[in-house]
Amino acid sequence: MREIHVSAITDAVKKLCIDANLDLEPDMLRAFDRALATERSPAGKQVLQILKDNAQMARTKLIPYCQDTGFAVCFVELGQDVRITGGPLADAINAGVGQGYTEGYLRASIARSPFDRVNTGDNTPAVIHMDVVPGATLKLMVMAKGGGCENRSKYKMLTPADGPEGVKDWILECIKTAGPDACPPLIAGVGVGGTFEKAAILSKRALFREIGSPNPDPALDAIEKEVLERANRLGIGPQGYGGDTTAFAIHILTYPCHITSLPVAVTIECHAHRHKEATL
Amino acid sequence: MITIGTDGSKDITTPLSDADVESLKAGDRVRITGVLYTARDAAHGRLMPLIERGEKLPIDVRGQIIYYTGPSPARPGEIVGSIGPTTASRMDKYTPALLKLGLKGTIGKGYRGQAVKDALKQHKGVYFGAIGGAGAVLSRFVKKLEIVAHADLGTEAIRRLEVENFPAIVVNDCHGNDLYQEGMKAYAR
Ligand code: SF4
């Protein structure tokens, strides 16, 4: 049994939260460059250039890339040969979020109750998805998930008869209705199969794949490419000002599903695609 | 006041008159200098009952522009943290009443509802888009910041910003034009 003390987890989460908000991953920067090369709209081009500058400024001046520094969504892969010492794992993660958001000058955006709307003051708690996996390491994947795009995420129970065509049309519909509200260029994380909640969780998890990388399943890869192509023909463009770059990527994850069901969840993610990982 | 810059952008100095608003067209790129008031969901929620009771608001909105944003905290020595726009449609419920009181402009991102578009026409108002998610870049245009009401709301408090050449684009003008619709039509394939 390998032991990991909670203080190491808190420190790691704190750093992941701060870094995610200041330092966009290189795959996103490459996505901006690819789009700049193909975008026809002058307004769209200008937006993309400003977003590149924004990423640079966030990194160098330590100003968060976006003022909505997000809900801290944390995927945890806990090796089954690891024993956490010093306290509960969830508390350690939340302590890391609280410290990261406070000490990193990140915005507190969480209301303690959906009804009384009182701000918790330090962006806690995180949304934590925990998996127990083989091995003796602890993997922490933190995403700072913006609210504007999250609000445009959608779910639909299709029928098996709707098939792949129905899934494609639904993803496209989600991108279209998200439009300028969700700060395009967008990324669609898609969870297909499982149950109601399984599809939704997969749709978030799918966002962690490298932007521009192929889906390892060739059939899914073909669907992703087709939907992306169609999304970029909608004309919405960067910020919705009109243009060819409405989406950067479609990422699909699937799970076996019931013979009666075809659940499809789409998490809409904006260009402020902020996530970091660490393995302890 | 509005003047046209050498690059074709329109330079706006607040406050705005009806004539200023009428001269703006969807798709116009603008640079705003002067005062912007920040307010988002919670602050609007506090202003509404005052308007309904006909009471005085903590800010005089006549001729002014409200920027829908909740900035991130400033680092020591900085004026403000990241300060980009939030989704405007969440304020749709409140906007017509503010336009009726003389508010001339709002800055946000995303679609406005038909009631807001109608109120823009009726009361001569304009809706600007700022680049959502460009909060670091946009922070550089803020020269002064002061909380003027509802400090208890934290990031959602009403702030008075002094800005110089703050970049935005006209999304909905007072003539019924809509950049989102026009842009999409022009580039849909
Ligand atoms: S949708 Fe994304 S980029 Fe836009 S304001 Fe929200 S977090 Fe920022």
C-alpha cells in the first residue's frame, strides 16, 4: 500500500487551479493558429488574434484568461493500491480549490445553494468525479469550467432508431443553439450511451482529450470530423460575429447502453478551455 | 459623442445621446472612452424593485452604458483582474426598464431577446458585444475602478469604471439590425 498524505493533494490541486486559469494548453494555441489560417471573416480573424494575445497576456501578466474562472471540475483516478492519509480526499481537493482561487486572485463564482445564491467566497466546493483504477498513483485532472458555455450544455434521450445520424444532428443542434452565448469557437464534449448520468459525465470527461487529436476509434473519428465540418459551415464564427470557425473540436466518448436507449449528452465548452493534470 | 477613427472604428465618448445611438450600425467596431458601470445578475436583481417603486437608483443611468461583467480580483498594484463580458440574455428581464429610464447602451456577449431589441428601437439604445473570454486583454483598457453600490455582492457589485479606447462591436442597433444574424448569413455555407 502506497500512502499519499492529503497535504500533497491540496498543494497539487491548488497549483492546477491557478495554472489552468493562467496558462492555456499548447493544443489550444495551435487551434487558434490553424483557425487564423483558414478563417475568412475579418472580424473573426481579429477575434482569434485577440484571443491569442489574451492567452499570452494571461501567462505573462498573471491575469486570468477569462474573468469567469469557472467551476472547479475534478476528475480523480485513484489507484487501488493507494491509501490516503491525514483526512478525507474530498476535503483535501476542496482545500486546494479554496487556496488556489483565493491565493491565485481567481474569481469566486459558486453560490452555496441554488436557491439562496450566497457566494461561498472561495469557489468551493469542486465537482468531483472519482474512479478507482488499478495501480499505486493518484491522477488529478482539474478543469475550470465556465458558466456561460456550461449553461448551453444539453441532454437528449434519442431512440435506437435515430442512430448515428440522429446523434450527429443533435450535436449540431446544440452547437447552433449555443451560438454566441457560449463564446465560440467552441468544443463539444459528447457522451453517448450508458444511462442519463453516465452520458453526462462522459461528455465532460471527453473534453480532456488533446484538441486536434483523432478519436482512437475510427468510426467515432469519422463522426467527429463530419460534425466539426458541418458546425463550421453554420457561419456563426468567432464570438458569433460571422465566420468559419464556430468549433475547434468535437470529442466523443461512448459506453454500452440499454437496448431501449440512445442517451446523448453534450457539454459545451468555450475557447477558454482551461484544464491541467497531475499524477502523484 | 462619436468620431470616426482613421482605421474606420468609431470612437465613442460617454455619455451617449440619442443622435449618437442613431448613428451606430450593427457591425460597427467601436472604441469607448469614458465611464462604464458594471452590473450583472445580482445587481440587476437589486435595481429592479427600486425601479418598480419609482425610487432613485444608486447610479444615474441616463446616457450611460452598463457593462455586464463580474471581474476577477485585482492583484496588488493592479486596477482590476480579468474583466470580459458575461452572457447578456440573463439580464433581458431587466433591460427594457433601464432603457426606459434613459440607459443608452449595454455591453455583453450573446443573443438578446425580442423584448430587448424592441426596447432598443423604442428608447434609442444600443447593445455592444465585447469579446467573451478576452478578460486579460480587456483589463488593460480600464484606467480606474471604484465600487459605487452593493459592495456586499463581491464580484457582482456595481462598479464605476473609467475606460480608454475599450474595444467593442455593435451587435444590435436601434434600427433593428442584428450582427449575429447578418454575420451568420454571410458565412453560412
Ligand atoms: S463562456 Fe467561457 S470564455 Fe465565455 S465568459 Fe464564460 S468562461 Fe469565459
